[in-house]
Amino acid sequence: NDCPTTLGPNELCTVTVTFNPLSEGSKDATLTILSNDSDESSVDISLSGNGIILKPDIEIIFGGNLVFIDVTIGTSSSQPIIVKNTGTADLHISNISISGAAEFTQTNNCVGTLAPDTTCTINVTFTPTGTDPVYATFSIESDDPDEPIVVGYLSGNGILVGDLDSDGDVDLDDINILLTYRNQPASACPECDIDGDGIITVLDARKLILMCTRPRCATEAVTE
């Protein structure tokens, strides 16, 4: 304070109160000013404050568990995972990794320092090599004191173009299915419209023959 022992009429002085919490939680105190005021020789002023500890807090706000459904074999599909620092101190992310099926990969802009109330993105890409479901987990390592490792889950399955009976192969059975829709609009069997011209024709069947996964489009493996 800058209050002198004697304060003249209509003069002002200032008392500056500083709060330095030593622990978390609410704190209360009373500031008392004593004077020769005949009406108020003692003036009490209530003080209150709240102490917090600055610390980072990692949170996945989108994409904690990603599912990739019916991705065409030979292509890729990507989905984001969005990470946020909801804490009050910088979050330091040291490593991001995926374990499990090799069909999942990731790129990110998260490794490094993430300031409070900011986000970063992990892009997960799924490139299926078969039709069976596959699974993996991703891990994010950071200096969050409560969650040093955050884990999420990934799953996906591939589909084979032309596999109209969903048996994992393109063969004569699929060609016969397509031919039952011959000269019909693609709405009758969208997956039969191989060339995408809006109508199912013998041209689609010819393209499907070229996609057969077995010699001579056999419905069973041919043994010599």
C-alpha cells in the first residue's frame, strides 16, 4: 500500500492485494484497515481466491474408435482422429504408433508441443488386402500426468469388386448373377453395373470376366 500515516481530506491512497496460492482449492481472508475514523475505526474487506495447478490434459474429441466399412480392395480410405489439450499447460506428445493389422497406417501433426485449448490431427489410412475384418490399436504417448498413454481402436474390412455373392472370389457364380440382371437399370443391382453407365449389359459381364480371381473363372480352385 501507499497509504501514509496521515491522509488529508479528500486524499486517496491505494492498497494492492496479491494472491499467491500455495495449494489447490479456495482460499479466504480478511483485510483490515484501522484508523482514527470516529464512525468506522476498523474496516474489514473480504478476500477470496482459488488456487489451481497448471497441467496438461489430453483428450480425443473425435475418432477414439474408427471403423472402416466395405473399403474396396486396392484402394484406401482415411479418417481423422482429433486430439485436444484441454489442460492449462503445454502438452508434449512424444510418440504415436499403431499396432496390429498392417493395413492401417497414420500420419499426424501432433508430435511435439500442443498449447492449451488447441488441437492436432492424426490421419489414419486403411488399405485392405482382403475381405476378412482386421483390427489394430493406436497409442498416443504424452506428458499428461493422469493419462501418459491414450489408446484407441481401429477396425475395417475390404470388399472385392465383382464379388456379387460375397464369397471372397470373383468367379462364374458372380457372372451368372450379373447376367440375371442383363438389360436392367443399375438400380436393380448397383454392384452389377461394373462400367458405371447406368445399365447392366453384356459389357459388364465381359469386364467381370477380366476380374475373375481364379483361372477360367472356376467356382473352385483348379488343381492340375
